Amino acid sequence: MGAEPNLLLDALLDEAGISHAGLASRVNLRGTSRYDHASVRRWICDSAVPRGEVPNLICAVLSERLGRALTLSDIGMARGEDDLSDMPLPAALDRAAALWRGDHKGSEFVAGTRLLRGSAATGPAFAWENPPEDLDVSHRGQRAVGRTEVDQLRQARARYELMYRRVGGQPVRPRVVAFLNHHAAPLLRGTYSDEVGRELFRAVGGLVALSGISAYDSDLQPLAQRYLVHALRMAKASGHREFGGYVVALLANQAMYQGNHRLVLQYAQTALRGAQGHLSPALVVDLNTLQAKAYARLGDPRSCHRHMTEAERITIRPENEPPETGYVQPGLVATQAADILRRLGDLTAAQTYAEESVRASDGTHLRGKAHRLATLAQVIGQRGDAEHAAAVGHQVLDITEGMESGRLDDRVRDLAQDLRGQGTAAAREFRERAADQLRAPR
């Protein structure tokens, strides 16, 4: 696997209004080397560090153009600073802001972000769980930041999350990224106390996590992972262990989607351990059901049932939950149990749980209701009742029509595939309608 793109240099060139050829020309004028636009592209795309004095010349060119002193770390050319899990807070914030800027501008280098694997994927969660902590997150900049600005960030996250629930991640993602770039990034560079700073990182982290969720829902998995890793770094700086546990749970959900079941277990266990007992009941339920699903896919029904039993014991009181855990709504445990039992082949019990989850869905958001109905349709279809499964499938299509969500499209596609072997008119009608909906312009 190659190195990550140097998004810091990409963002600084954009801010300075200097092209790749322009940077190469300016470096050549100050030194004896002969670089061109392809050289600069390689410095960004492959995080290549040129030899000799050239990195310092790049700092000089950009410092002069931007009117502020830049270091090798600022331009992404300091040796040994590529690991996001072991990065000082200021450097981590610079990289996060560079990601937002490049993503908002449509940088090809952001689009080329690669998925973290192995220790690179688990390292950020390990760093969140373990010392050293950020002892003082105060900052001095040009703009005063107080609780009013923090409240505005929280309100924005709530607004964008509601939009996400209604229309899906694809139309919401560019809006959240633009907000991060134009509004959140300047606040992080402002003046704030340690106390306000921690609340600021909590609020910005919530928006960054929502960007990760929206990228996940848009099938941009490497980018989603990168946003979640940055959200986790902000969670650590905020000191809110519960929020950090929530972000690790999001990473676990993404790992589940990608079929990396052992990574799911690592993330879930890290979240439960690292939050030091501060997780809300809804998060504990979610993390236990994730482990149950992972064990079911790993062929360990005993561990699977143990975690499902643990999840069913927990009482969730929505009024005591943080805003991010609104997705853990009444009936979610039954939904997860239905999916697990379906995969284990216990279809009778799976249908009982699936029907219970649908009955409990009054008042839940439309995305959750669609997922519950899709699970019920899959169970009924596996039990051989194609007409009933198709009828429930039409309810799924009624809800998801007009939404722009990769995950809901997956559910529709999977249900159509499950009914492909059924020769009934109802099954054919559902498949045709599903195909039309999936082909519809977005």
C-alpha cells in the first residue's frame, strides 16, 4: 500500500493560489534543482519528500506567499509524522482542516485517500483509549470563540442529522463538509480557553463524525474512515469519553459493513473498555449487538447469544441519551436479533423478532423503518412466502423512494436478489419496481 496523499501541501497550494507548475518554478528559482508540475504532483499524491534543501525552499515559497511562517510539519514533509494515531493536537487539526478543504474543493488527492488497515486502522482507537491526554487545549488566534459559537455548531449538527435521516447521506455530505470548511475550521484557529476548547472539539467532532457517516452512506469508505479517525482525535481532546465511544462504535459499524468481523470485535471491546463506564445504555446496546453480529458471522453462536442476551437486559431511556445516539430507537435490539437469527438459520425466531421491531417502529425515523421492513421481508422470503415478502418489500420502496442512500440502496438490491429465484408474479413485480427505483436519476 502506498503512502497517503499529502493533503497539507495540497491545501496550502490552494490557499496560496499557486499551481503545481508555479510551485516547481519558484523552487527552481531558489535552488539548483529542476522540477516540474509532475514533481509537485508526486510530492502530493505519493507524499514524496524531495531531497536536500527543497522542503525548506517549499516552506519559504509558501510562507512568503501566505504571510506566515511555515515549518516542515506544516507542509506535511516532516519525517515520521504520517501516523494519525500518534500526532500532537495542533498537527492533527491542521490535517483535519486540510481534508475538509480538499474535500470541499473536490481535490483528486482527497478522492484518492486509501483505506487504513491493520495497525493503522486500530491505532487511532488505541491512542484514544490510552494516555497521554491533552492537558490544555486552549489556543490563541485572531477570533474570540465562546459558548455562542459552540452552540451554533451543535445546532448545525442537529439540523444536518435531521436532513440525513430524511434524504440520505449523498445530498447531505457536501453541505456538512462545506460547513466544516467555512465555519468550523476558522473557529479551531481562534482564541479560546481550555474549558471552551473542549466543548468546541466536542461540537466540531460531532459534525466531523456526521461527515463520516454521510461518506459511509455514499459508498466513500476510505474517506468515511478518515473523517471518523479525525472525529476520534477531537473526542480525545474534548475529554468526553462517551463521545469517543460513540465514534469507535461508528468505526465498528463500518468494519461490519466491510466484512472485517474481527476488527468489529476489536473496536467494540475498545469502546466499552476505553469509555471507562461512561457510555450511555444505547451505546452499550449497540456495541453488544455489533459483537453478536460479528460472532454470528465468525461461526460462534455461543458468544453471539451471550452478547444478544446482554443487549436485551439493558433499558434505554431516550431522555438520558446524548444527541448522537438517536439512531438507537425502540425495537432496534429486536431488529438486530432478527438479522442475526436469520443468518444463523433460525427463521421462525427471526420472524418473531422482525415483526416485533416493525411494531415498535412508530415514531422512528424513516431510514430505521425501512431497514426494519427490509429485514422482515428477507426473513419472510427465506421462509418461502414470496408474495408476503414482496408486499413488505413494496413498503420499503415506498419509504426509500427519493432518498439518496447507498446503504438503503443495498437493502433494496439485496431484497431483489433474494426474490430472484421466486417465480411468482408478485416477486417479479417487486424486482421490476426495485430495478426502476435503483436506476432513477439522483
